[in-house]
Amino acid sequence: MSTMNISLPDSLKSFVDQQVSGRGYGTSSEYVRELIRRDQDRQNLRRLLLDGASSETTTPIDDGYFVSLRTRAQGHQKS
């Protein structure tokens, strides 16, 4: 694991310390790692949403689609 040192103003350092003690993190590093993971997840979701929004329009999915999907899935389970 690599090490990274960051500088924070006293107000942010105090906030991080409060989050660590109040939310059950063992260290400030655990808290920062969690923030980075959440940001990665948020960026990935944004990319997926933008990809979906720019994709070609398809036939709308209705109840019949899900019935067909369940029927196919049940057929594979019995095999």
C-alpha cells in the first residue's frame, strides 16, 4: 500500500477527527479511503447513466418482457 500525505487547514482536520471518532473509523486514513471509494462509485454511476442516456433508443420494456424473462429463467433452472 502506498502512502500519501495531505495538508489540511485546522477546521478540516478537526472535521475529519470528528468523523473518525463519531462514525466508527479506526483512523483518518480509513475515513479518507471511504470518501475516495464513494467518489469512484459516484463517477462510475455517472458514466453509466451518461452512456445509457446517449445509447440508441430501444423498445420500451413492459410487463410482458418480465414475464418472458421469468419464464426463460425458470426453464434454465429445471435443466
